[in-house]
Amino acid sequence: MNYKNLLSLAKVKKADFLDIKFVDLIGRWHHITLPITQLGQKLFSEGVGIDGSSVSGFSKVKAGDMILIPAPETAFFDPFFSESTISMIGDVIEIEVKREGFSRDPRWVAQKAEKFLQKTKIAEKSLWGPEFEFYLFDKVRYGESEKQSYYFGEAKESEGENLGYQIGHKGGYHIAPPQDQTYNLRTTMCKILKECGVPVKYHHHEVGGAGQEEIEVMFDTLTKMADRSMLTKYVIKNTAVAAGKSVTFMPKPLFNEPGNGMHVHQYLARKGRSIFYDARRPAHLSEVAQWYLGGLLTHAPALLAFTNPSTNSYKRLIPGFEAPVRLAYSVGNRTAAIRIPGYITEPTCMRVEFRPPDATANPYLAFAAMLMAGLDGIKRKIDPGEPFDKDIFSLSEKDLKEIPMLPTSLEQALDALEKDHQFLKRDEVFTDDLLETWIKLKRIETEELRLRPHPYEFHLYYAQ
């Protein structure tokens, strides 16, 4: 959408306000709202001032003033404001180096990754398709202080007085109504997503009986899909709130229930066709695709610091829940870290699925990091070996020792990133400044968790 079309949209919608959203380093949206009278060319050249010192990961000692410049192509009519409002996503610019992106602005990192791909001439663009899994609760309470630490979540599908159509443990996958009591709300979410410019592939109930859902959106290029990922979470959460419910994308909100992943399908394209396809090769994977896989697998431990950046992420990556725990790739096998979807019949969109990620990731950083890993694999022609065609969870201890493990904690992933990050720094897509800040912030999270007693420790030790 260009400036002229934006003015037309504002007129058609009789907009009174303009809302500009931007993402912090951790991956949370912030926003500032302006009267529609400020919608003019000046806004896109001079932007609007913000205080970066109050934004997670943006603050610098020398200065806090920054400029937020909206991108008109991201405009959508925001359905959650009571007054008619047009929303756009903005880019963060440092005042001292005006017109140059801020090194810690995640959207700028994604844009640099796309430019780097074009510079390599390996492909014209990369295409991305994440799956969004989440839990839908009717009641949620949690608290943390010196004297208490607790959480409580309730979903009507598994709680309440009428349990005649209760979904059994791990029995929710594609379940139909009347067991699936959340169908209409998911449909409303998808309808609003479409109205906001996010085309949906499908939606369904997920495995978890306690209100676990999935919505998958259509493919798009890297920065656009990161924008859409932020918008998708925004729409899902706010639609739930409007219905008196609450959504979480936490990787593992409930013990012994399936976790929430954000499996990321991806491929490189040239002239409208995937360059991952070759009918003459095993699994129809081209040589370039094999090398891309090699890059993902080689750098996976470091990648997880961005694709699985929460302490809670590693409570999902455990055996028994179709979550990957080992570094392997396979055709159709969902226990491997990388899956080649066995149902693909269209060569134009031949793709690979990186299964570890979850939605606590900042999508701009996560997608950019995966692309840089894959491109490094292509550059170095890294051979990923033969595909793994067995159920990893049924292997003997002897066989398992031959398959490297993914990190089992955020600390391990951060350690891996500290040792392996040169592939991210090519053309300064990721800068030392960003990497150091990211690791520092995430180390603080791990330390804060380490300092606090866990409720289960009372079960283990209170009476000892």
C-alpha cells in the first residue's frame, strides 16, 4: 500500500486516529497513537519521536531519543480500537545516524537479511510459513512475589460441570464439534486476520485437550511474514480478550500437556519457483536444499537462542510430545528437528520445516537467523547426511548416542551462540552490539528464574 492508497483507506474508513506499532528487541509490540490530521508526507520523512531508553533492548547510555517512521505498505484497519483507527508498523531510526536503521531494531535486521540473500544471487527471495499453536483459557491466574508463586489455567473443554463431551488427554487433534467447542472463535480470529491482510491457510483444534488451537497462515517473504507473525498474535490475543477468554503462546504452559510450537516452513525461490526442488534427487531435495539443511543443523544449537529464547521453551523440547530433541532431518517424521513434508506434490513450493521454534521468539530475528544459517550451509556446501527415517523416541540408548541433541536449556543455547555467531554477522546483518545485548538480556532471565523457589520444590523438600 502506497501513500495515496493509505489516504484512500483512511477516508473510506473515516479514520480518526493513526496508530504506529514497533517491536522491541525481545519481540513485544509497542505503539503510539496520533490524530489522523498528522497523516501526511512529513510523517514518512521525519517520523515521530520515541524514547528508546524505555524500550527493552533499545536503551543506550549516550542517548534515548529515536525516530519511528511508519511503513505505509503495512497499513491495516485496526479492529480493536473503539474509535476508527488505521495501524501501521514502523521502523526505528537513531537520531545520530538518521536514515540508517538502528542496529537493534529487529525489523531492520530482517530487512538486512533479505538484502544479503539478494546479494549472494543464490535466490531472489526467501518464503516463510509459520504455524501458530496456542492455548485458549477461560480463566487464568498467576502470581509471583516473596511469599507466593503459582499459576492456574482453566478451559471449559476440560473443566466445568458438563463433561459429556470432554476431550481426553492428548485427544484434541482435529477433533470435531461438539468436543471442539472453540471452532467459532477460531473462525472469528481467521476472519479478522483476513480483514487485516493476513491470508489464512487453515485452522483446527490441536492435540492438547485443554483448549489447544492452531492457525496456519499463507507464505510470504521474510520481513512481511515477520510483520504478519506479530499481527497474527495481536489479532488472536485481542479476539480472545473480546470474547472474555485469554490466549497464551507459551511453549509449555501446562505440565504433561502438549506444548505450543511455531514450526517454520521455509524455502528459497527464483523466478517464482522453489530452488529446493529436484525431481532426480532423493526426497526431491535439490543439492542447494541439502546444503541449506546442513547449515540449519550445524548452527541449530546457536539458532535456538533466537528461535527458542525463553526458559519455558526447553520444557516443550522433551521426549514424548512430538517435539524435536535431536539434530536430525527426515521425510515426514515429526520427531526430527527438520522435516521434509511428505505430502508436498507441487515443486514450485518445495520446502523444509524447522520444528524447534516457538512463538516466544522475535520473528524478525528468528527468521533472519535461520536464513543466515541456511545460506552459510550453501556457501560451505555442508552435507547434512542421510535422512533419518526412524522414530527417535523408540531408539535404544546406543543408537541415540549417534544423534546429537538440541540444547536442553536456554543457558546451553546462549553458550552455543557465544561460540557460534560469525555466520550471523555477514554483511552486519546481526551486529556485535545486538548479539551482546541479546545475550545479556537473556542471561538476566535465566538468573531471575534460578533465584526463585519453584512450587514443585515444596512438594519435594518442604517436609524433609
